Amino acid sequence: IKEYVPGEKCVLARNPHYWEVDKAGSRLPYLDEYVFLIVKDLNTMALKFQSGETDLIDPIQGDQVPLFEDDQQKAGYKVWDMGPDVATDFMWFNLNPGKDAKGKPYVEPWKMKIFQDVRFRRAVSHAIDRAGIIKSVLQGRGTALYEPYSSANKTWFDPNVPKFPYDVAKSRALLDEMGLVDRNGDGIRDTPDGKSVEFTLLTNSENNLRKAFGTVIAENLKAVGIRVNFQPLEFNTLVTHLREDYQYEAILLGLASGVPPDPALSTNVYRSSGLTHNWYPKQKTPATPAEAEMDRLMNVVVQERDFDKRKAAFDRVQEIVGENQFCIYVVNRNLYLGLRNRVQGANPSVLRPHATWNVQELWLKGRGAPKLASH
């Protein structure tokens, strides 16, 4: 680290003692500096790339792809279409039954009873028009997602994960079965004791696509009689709610893949004791038989050497998540990134860091000291 300016940039300098050399015997890396600009949101990131301030944009938001593609020849950069991403977008309900320091439950008991009913979570999944989100928000650049691992992860993808696709009639039937019906004619379902069925859905305000996803989801759920109070928050505040104070009802976020994309690197997500076991993290003992079974299976994934046994175990983990809808997966976006034509040696991958996994081999055309600028 050569320089760090909070809220502005981080500058990495070339390590003159790096071990690798090229075929001509020149010591790598070629770049003298790699500059990360710190920006407040994805729109600012796009503007800085379009203005020529940066050499790399990763990712390009789906709704901005046409504009970037139209400008690429004139502006001297290339848009790389990497196909389906290994990253995922999904929502979940807070199933943590704990209380805060004042003894107040993280989630009101009557809502917790609803959230813990798998019929409700399945009804929510059935109510989400994934195809509509892909068409209206992503302009066709994505596919519906129902699984923890997307089809981009060809080794670990499980096509047999239970799916609860868009079906308003099935959603309404499940809610009716729970006794959640509109008792006062206002269009919103009520519990038997008259409480309106509603919840607050949070997402990170810096991500325009997730804000658009959340807006559509709220509209979809209103159509089946569930009121969603959609509230984007600053990312660090959101993470505080998620991992520290648990003051939330539902969250829409996503996860990237580990590198390599092996589920042994996802134990923190699927084990009940994991910090990223989002719906109820850091459990002392598994809260449900399903989560106890997931813990046992993840031990197989981590400890077993035989690939077929590991694959069977993790397939079952994914299927348990699908059956219980602990996470309600929404879409699998296509991944796009932009690189200026002066960046040489690039060979982008669907795995992170997409464009700079071989940063030691990248070099820049043109005059002056080689310096790459990114976000």
C-alpha cells in the first residue's frame, strides 16, 4: 500500500521483489501502480469510467449495458459479456428469535410466527415475477434464479433444487391456508386477530439494480395482499442490522462466489453457527432439523475427499435451502465489465476479481508511467 485516502482512493505500488518473471526474464508485475477510487455508488462509478478517469468498470449494471455498448468504439474501450454470473441476488426473512438488551424481540412475535411458516416463504417466492424483473430491470440480461449456486458454477450447480416459480394463484392459496385473508376490504391480508400482513424489506441504497428489484417485489407482493415497506439503506448500516443488532424483518442482498467456487468456502453461509447464515446467524445449536442436517452435510463437504460424495452432500444442502426457502432467490444476472483498449494482457473471468485476477500480467499502452485506475 503506497497511499490511502479515506473516502477517496487506495494506491497499490509495484512490489520490486515479486517472484514471477515473464518469458523474457522481466520481473512482474508490469504496472507501477494500481489505483482504486472509492466512490459512493454504481452511478458514480459509471460516470468516472465514461469520463475516462478510470480504466476498468466492474460490473456494468444491466440497465446501463446498451449505453456502454453504443459508446465503446468511440470512447476507446471494450464491453466484455461474461454470460451468467456466479454471484446471486436473493431475499430472506429474519428468523432470529432472540431479544435485544432491553428484552425486546428482534421481530415481533406475531410476525415471527408468520415468517417461520414455510408456507409463507413459499407464497412469497410464488408471488415474485422473476421474468418481469429480468425484462423490466435487466432488459433481458439474466435468468430466473431458484438455487444457491447459479448455473455459471457448472461443477456445483444442482438443477433439482425445489422451485416455487411465479404463480399468483398458488401464492394466494398458501396464504389462505394460513388463515391470512383480507378481513376489512383494504386489499391487505390480515391475521385472525386483525393485524395487517406487512413487513419492511431492506437493501443497500448504493445498488440501483437491487433498489429496482425491491420495488418490483413490493408491487408483486401487494398483488397477493402483502404490504411491503421497501427501504434502501446505506450498506454499512444494513450490515450492522444484519450482523450485530438484528433489527430488521427482511433483507434483499446477494453473495459472490468464493475462489475457487467450491462449497467448502461457503461453510459460513450454510452452517447454523456461521456469521453469514443470514436468516439466523451464529446459532449455538441448530434451530431446526433442516439446519442440523445441513450442518452434518457440510461436514461431509469439507472433510470428504471423494468428489461424488461431496457433490451429493452439497446438492442435498441446496435442496434443503430450496425446500425451506430460507433464502428466496430472485435472479441470476449476466456479468458485464468494461476495459479501456489501452489495457493489455486482460483475460477476464466470471470469478472475482473478474478483470484483474492476473494483474501482474497487465500493462498499458501509451506514454507515461504505467498506472491502472479502477474502483
